[in-house]
Amino acid sequence: MTAGTTVLPRVTAAQRRARLVLRHLLAPRARKDTAGAVVDALVGLHATDPATVYLSAAARMHAPTAAAIDHSLYHAPDGVPGLERIRCMRRTMFVVPAPLAPAVQSATTRDTHRAQAVAQLSEAFGWDERRRVLVEQAVLAALAARGGATAAQLAVDIPDLREQIVISRGKPYESRQRAGTSVLGLLAAQGRIRRTRPNGSWTSAQFRWAPARPLPRIPEAEAKTMLARHYIGAFGPVTAEDMKWWTGWTVSDTRKAIAATGAQAVELDEGTGYLLPEDLASLERLGHFDASEDNAGPEPAVALLPSLDPTPMGWRHRDWYLDPDHTKALFDRNGNIGPTIWWNGRVIGTWAQHAQGHINHHLLTDPGRQARAAIEAEIQRLLTFLDGTRVTPCYRTPLERGLAGRPRREVSR
């Protein structure tokens, strides 16, 4: 070692898994009573697939019910901070704590998302600014008159929203996109409209849109610092590459935000990571979790997480909790993860619900008797929550699709 060399504190993969189990509420003792508390702990829950919000919250609650989660999403009592559903990180829908929503929106959406949506309407659909503004005004007027409406209902009122283009023509994944998707996305990124409850059950993807209450504008640098601090607090230690991927920021903005948080640099297997100073000392008191039966940690921690859950989607570098050989089986071609089974901070398998209601699962590694028994108990807990509801992920992996079609209840390695 040369003179003046700074030795960074070392954080092992085992310590990271122990912290993940507690901070991401995967251990029974870490579970919460309300969906709002779950969202607060994780910064936000992915909400592109409407069922993900409910399943992600339920996996981390002591006694979850769909009605209780629905209450947190849409009926927060006066004086109790609620939840906001907004398009934010990487142009993805999230449910975030209402007090944090202004910072999230200011840090991730208003300028970048607006420019992308405007460019698509201009280049792909050929709309000039005058036409776009007129359609935006028509949407806002229709929502004000109706009090809320689905995209299909708005398209009845406003024919321009029905205009279509072909995406990836000639490719196996060729699709059509309506102008309404871009217009609604633009208005949502501007904070002028918001998604409310869906039509039908909590698994429905037919959301209603409504006028949004304006969120306070926070200076961009301040907002990015706030969001970075919350992300490091929930997901740390993280690398700069992790934060850049999670937020969708540039390298420069990511580095500035990390520096502004005062985060402590630490040594990880992946290189330099960052952890809030107040969290560094606590790592020494966590103990070590491991996926083996012989070293199960202070408390067995099993969780069945849904597709697009924020925990497996929270880092760019995943080798410390996911065997690289299992990535292809668990992710689709666009990088969306399917349902996962977790044991003491590691992904060890996947699960799927059959059309008849039972849950099949497949273990990618054998974690031992204790884990297998805990997984059986967690499956029963999930079935109790579902209470007869059928759930199919919006983004399906080949392994999940195959499991969902099998009549047998368990498929293990």
C-alpha cells in the first residue's frame, strides 16, 4: 500500500443480502401493517402492471388484504400522507409516497419525458405544436367534464387520440401504438393528469385518468439529491451504475447527486459503492444471511415476489443476489423480471399461478428442507391473499408461462 492511499470500508455480499432482507421487508419480523409503509420503505413500487403493486405490498405485510391495499392507494384519511401513481424513473409507472412525489417528478419526469413524448408526436405522427396543444386541451376538458375516463373513453370523445402508427414493422414483435398513448404520457409527465383506480378488479389494466392536483416544483438539483438519498437509504450500498440505471439519469447527474447526499464510499465486489453514513455502522450488527440451510441467518426469510417487483429490479449489478446463470430463465428479452422466490436475500426460483388457481413453483437451486418448508407456507399465505383471484403478469417469461400451464402444483429442480 502506498502512502496516502485511502482504504475504503469493505461491505461483503453476505452483508448486503442481510441488509436487503430487512430493508426490503422480506423477513417476517420486518413486515409492515400497511401498503403505505411498504411503499415508504422501498421508495416506490413498480406500477406498470397493476397487480404488481398489490402483490409487492402483500408480500411485505403482516396480514394483507386487497381491500386494505386499495384503501391505502385511493382512500387515505385526511392528515395521513397518501400515495401517488406517477410516471417517473425510466419513464415507468410507480406508486410513490405522496410527500416524496414532488421530488420524484422534478428529478425524473418533467423535462426529459416531455421532450421524448413531444418528439414522438412530431416525428412518428407528424403533429405540429398547434395540433398537439389543441389535443391536450381537449383531453383536459373531457376529463374535467367526465370527472375521469379511460383512454378508450377519451378516444371516443377525441378522434385524434385514435390515430395509429406501426412500431417495429415486419419484426416478430410488431405492434401498433395510438397517439393517445403519447398524449396521455405527456400530460402525466407534466403532472397535469394522473391515473386513478382501474375499471374492474385490482388486476385490471384499464385505468381511469383524472385531472391531477399540481405538485410543487422543486429545483432539479435539490430534487435529484432527495431522490438519490432515498434510493441509497433503501437500496444501498449501490454503485453509481446502479443509480444511473434505476433513475435513468446521465452519468454526470448521477455523480453529482451521490456527492450531494454525503454518502460514504465503500468497497463492493463490483467496485466502489455508496452507503449513507448512518447505515454503515448498522451493517456490522446485522449478521450474515446465506441461502444455504446450514447458515440460514437469524431468521428464515422467504418471499414470493411478483414480476417487476422493485427489489430484483433495483440494481444494475445483480450477481450478489442472483446467479448469472439464472438470468435468462427469469427475465424476458426486454429486461423485465418475472415472479421470483427469495430465500435469505437470494433469488432461488420462480412461481406462477395456474388458471385453476393453484400456484406452481420451480427451484433453480436446492436450498434445503427448511427453505422448502418455508416456501410451502408462503405459497399458502399468497393463496389466502389472492382469495380466488387469478393473476397473469403483463410481461411474461418463458419459464413463468410454462409453469402457469402445468397442472401440477409444484415443479422443483
